[in-house]
Amino acid sequence: MSISDTLNQEQIAWRAAQDIADGAYVNLGIGFPEKVAQYTVEGREPIFHTENGVLGFGRAPARGEEDWDLINAGKKAITLKPGAAFFDHATSFAMIRGGHLDVAILGALQVAANGDLANWRVGDKGVPAVGGAMDLVNGAKRVAVLTDHVTRDGQPKLVSKCSFPLTGVACVTRIYTSLAVIDVDRDQGRFVLREKLPTLSMEALQAVTGAPLFTEGDVADLIVPELS
């Protein structure tokens, strides 16, 4: 089934940014999740962490104003906020493994109804190792996922059980997709729908979701600004 009206990556990142608390220590995964830093809510000051050893970076610099000595784990140029700190790789992972991050925001290939995450390898294709994501999903207090709701060929990315190699077991707490915001009830092993696009029926959303969607009270409309 095809869904014509969906959120783009900028809009998904914006929606995820709305849930980041003031003063939260946050790691943004390589790629798509890096966009979240662009949409920090006015009046809030989250403290962004990157595995290569920076705490307290800000939005990406304007094109042409990059300082390529200042990069994140995805080798993207970053800016620094007052009080930013630098440290070695071992110290960075000590922060992660020590439980000092409030939230890790990552991309996904699949998320299972019990919170299992697969985001590094598809069968024989992919990078040769899981990398720091394995530490992040086990060390952060909360793990959020940003993803399109379906693959390019229309297959569900939210499934009953992951078929790809796992990054972490029962680790995901909330999923922001191109169609909905969904919590993972890890105790019950189920998806709980919190928000959906107002133009999308429950039946249509369920048809492109590979596991049952449950509700608890009213489901809010997923409203985001127009972003390019």
C-alpha cells in the first residue's frame, strides 16, 4: 500500500526535538538524527554529545563557515556552545556506558514491538561492525528512533520481530516516523500509537505497520510545520 502524504526527514527531526527537555544530555546518531540539532526548542538548552569527543555542540554552521577541526561522529561540521568540552574517545564512551546520557536518537532499519532495534546491517550488506550504537542503546536512559514508516519498496520497518541483525535488545522507547509517533511498551511487547497524521486513517496506518498498533486514550494529530 502506498501513502502519498508523509513527513520528510526535516519534519520528523523537528517533531523529535520537541520532546527533548531543557538540560538533557543527548547523543544524535550519524546521518538523519543529526538534523535534530537544527530544531532545538527556543528557551531550552539540550547538551549534545558526540562519540568522537565533544560535549556541548550546537547547530551546523552556515555553508562556507565550517571549521573542519570541529566535526561530529558523522564527520559533519558543527558549532560549539559556550562551555563546550573536548575529550578522548575512551572518556566519551565512559560517559555512554556509565549511563550519563538522557537520550540517544538513532536511525533504524527495523524496530520490533518489544523494542529490539536493527540499524546497522541488512543480511550480507552493510558496514562490517555495529559500532558505537551498541553502546548507546544500552547506556542511554531513553532511546528514540527516527525513521520512514516503510522501506523504499513499501515494506514495514516496524515489525513483530526483527529479521536483520540486532543493535540492541528491548531498548527503544519511542519512534518518530513519517506517519506517526509511537511508544514501545516493552513490558507488554507492543506498539502504542500516540500521534498520527490527521489525514491518515487507523486502518491505513495499520496496513503499513508490521505489528498490531494499540491505543491508550485519544490519539493526537501529528502536526508539524512546513520545512524544506
